[in-house]
Amino acid sequence: MTFSLPLVRGLLLGCLAVAPTSVLAQEPSRLMRPGQLDVHAEGGLSFIPPSFEAGASTDVGVVGLGPGTLSVGAQLGLRQCLLACALSGVLAQERISTRDVHVLGRLGFHFTWPGKSQGTVDLQVVLLGGVMEARILRDAPEFRYEGRGRGLAFGLGVGGNYFLSPRFFVGCEARLRFASGLYDLSLARGSYVFTPEDRQWVRLGLGTVLFAGVRLF
């Protein structure tokens, strides 16, 4: 029994017509493309030192680069020291509170992992750089003073987005940051002589933030 070429061609076309679309076409990649904009609200914990962090960030795809996309963006965040400050204050019989506000630029590279996950996951590595304002409050029985100061901040982040739909996603990002500067201190009560160590501040942070966001355009 022989089959003519037109008959074989017709059978193939018929199979393609009734095949499920999930077989014929893979789910589109969630890799950020040039011109796309991601906006996320975030919150999390820093482990060094133990502190809570909240903020928002945004990334926009700029240009394709090899297997991924180069992006730029901005990040605004607030970090409040928790356990470490409370514990040190109890041991010294005083209240110590530190709070940091940072505004950082983001330069990222987005890519996907080969396989089925590329239809739901957008991974990224990002460099951070900008300004941090550090604040301190120290309240002891003999004195009380406050201080604030600004300095340059740098960091590195690694994370990814998991898409729940074509636009909405959740994700996480591990961040390592460093910042340093000088406090402008003011004595509010009592008598205290400020030392160079009191005026110098250093922030070395390692933590993870969770976020929810939306991809625009």
C-alpha cells in the first residue's frame, strides 16, 4: 500500500490543526525586554545587623545583551535596626535606635534559566549605587543625643521574579550593601563629649527582601 505525497501532507496538516496549542507553542519567555518596566513594593529582613527593611524599586529594560537584557532603575528603602540595637541598649542600660534611608540606582542584567521555567521566571543580577542617610538616637540616664549623616552606598543583588500572570509577579532578592559617612551629632540632654568613633558610621548589610510587582508595557 502506497501513500501519495499530497495525502501525507494533508494528514500532517490535519494533525497540526487538532493538536493542543500547548504542544505546538511554548509559553512565551518572561525575560524582561527593552522598553518593559517592572515596579515592585518590597519588605524583608537584614541579617547583618538584624533589622527590618521596606521600600520600593523599579527596573526598565534598556538593550538586549547576549542571552539577556540590560536594565536600569532606582530603589528607595528604609531600614530599622531591631534586635541588635535593643540588646546592646539593655546591656548598656540605655536606648539605642538606628535607622537608615537609602536612594540607590540599579544597573541590572536579566536572564532566564533554560527549560520550562523560562515561561514563568525572570532572573537578574544587579549592581547598586547611591546615597544613604543614617540616623541614630542614643538615650542614657546621663545624656541623650541624636545624629544624622549622609554617605555613599554600594551593593550587589541577586534575585528573580516568578510570574503569576503575564503582568503580575512575586519574587525575592538577596542584597549585600556597604555605606559609610559621618554623623552630625547634637546633644539634647545632659553632658557628653563626642569622640571620633561616635561621629563615624558604617553600614554593612546582608539580607533578603520579598516583593510583589507588576510589569508595565
